[in-house]
Amino acid sequence: QVQLVESGGGLVQAGGSLRLSCAASGRTFSTDAMAWFRQAPGKEREFVAAITKTGGSTDYTGSVRGRFTISRDNAKNTVYLQMNSVKSEDTAVYFCAAGGVLTRTRESYVYWGQGTQVTVSS
């Protein structure tokens, strides 16, 4: 059974930091690009960041570039999202996803986690 399990969400003050983790099980994801998406209340799920299978290339949506960092540890089958200088608009449920190639397209990702809530207080 393939599973992606996110952790590390919670309540953080604006300007603070948070590190999300996504642990994969059931198969190796070292051949897949992995990504983080987020969904705020009343909004569609949006792309946040993605990383290639080797970690050699990354992509970020403009609103988080320079503040968030995506990384992965293939030995641990885990992807991370380091969130620094968080803002109230970063409040959302964060989902990790795995797919074949690095893309911002939600439909390209095959496997999804259940999400972890991040709430930024001002």
C-alpha cells in the first residue's frame, strides 16, 4: 500500500519558521519528482514547490520563492519543506505529492498525502 504521510504542521507566528516532512512508504519514490501543494479555505489547491528525483532541480511558486526550501532524502524516502518568514497568507492545508516529472500541474501527480494544517497567526 502506497502512502505519503505529512507531518510538522501547526500554529506559527508570522515571521516564524516551520518544517514540513512527507514520509513515503509502500514503494521507493527515488524515481519520482515530488511536490508540495496547499489549499486555503474556499480556494483551489495550488502549487507551492517541486523537486526532481535527484534533487538537482527545484521550482517554486513566486509567492514563496526565497522563503521556502524544498529538499529530499531518498535514503529516507522523505521530502521536506522548510518554511521561513511565514505570512498569514501561507495559512492552508499542505499536501505532498509524487509523480513522474517536475511539474506545477496538479493532475500530473499520482500519489497524494492527506495533508497537514499550517496556521500562521499575525
